[in-house]
Amino acid sequence: MSAEPARRIEATDEEVDEWVQRKRELVASGEQVFTVENLHDYQLDEDETWELITLGRGCSLSWVAEDGSPGGTHAKHAVLNGAAYLLLFEGDEAIPALRRDPRASVVFDGGDGVGAVTVRGAVAFVDDLPTLVRVVLAVARRNGLSEEQVAERVRAARPGHDYVVRLNPERFVTFTHKKIFGG
């Protein structure tokens, strides 16, 4: 049994040089070169946007640190009643930063070239136990835990250790590779 050789994806220096020369010639000729400045054709509609957010296994949360620099972390999330909630844990730098300045950006990645949704807005801490339980249940089930593991995770969840923030979107930026590459 022979294994198929791996497909080469890295370009050689010669290939790069050849493509750089071709691009220079195209630009010098004044010929219109394809650009993706207008990304409207590659955006997700509202249903596709919420489907990607709902089905994603995680997201990247960005915030503004006290010194003005950006901060970021991976977070688990759940969509409940049309709103996105993120689950954070004690010790995460995002917690004091978001309590001080709730502005945030969250990137939900659809994986497999589906696309991405970036949500810009603010977060609000939700400090009630029923919401914590709902979010932990949703995250645990979506991650494929058995019912026994789900029950164990819910029993372990506790306010002051597990934090829930509700994302209040102000702007959605969506993009799908499938509409460009026909995948």
C-alpha cells in the first residue's frame, strides 16, 4: 500500500519571483486587476450570520486593556433566545478589563473555509445563576459531552468563578470564502 504524496502548498522562491513579475507587468500595463475592495458579494446574510455564530465551537474575544493596548482570549459561547453569551473563567484578564471598559470585538470562525463573523459592540455581565446554568449547559452539550459530563460541569459551575457576558452587537462584519472560491 503506497501513501499519496502530500500536496505541496508552499511556493518556491522561483514561483514567487515569477508571480511578482507577472503582477508588475499587469499593473504597468494599466489592465484592471481583480480586487476584493467591494466585499458585499462575499458577505453572509442575517440567517447565515446567526447560523455561523450559533454553530461555531468557540470564538476569539478582544478588549481594550487599561493601558490602551489590545487584549484577546479564546472563549466558549452559546446563543440563547437570539443573543450571544460568552463564558469566561476566574483569572481571565478579560474580566477586569471588560468591567472597566465593556467595548469588545468577537470573532466567530465557521471553520472549514465557511467564513467568519466579527461582532463589534459591548458586553454586559450577567450575574444571575439561571443564565450561568443555561450557558454552561449549552456550551457543554454543543461540545459533545455526555449527559453525565454535562451534569458534572453544571455542578462545578459557580458564580465568581464562571462569568457570563452578553454580547450587545453594534456592528456585524461577515465574510465567506465559499462565495469567492465556490467551495
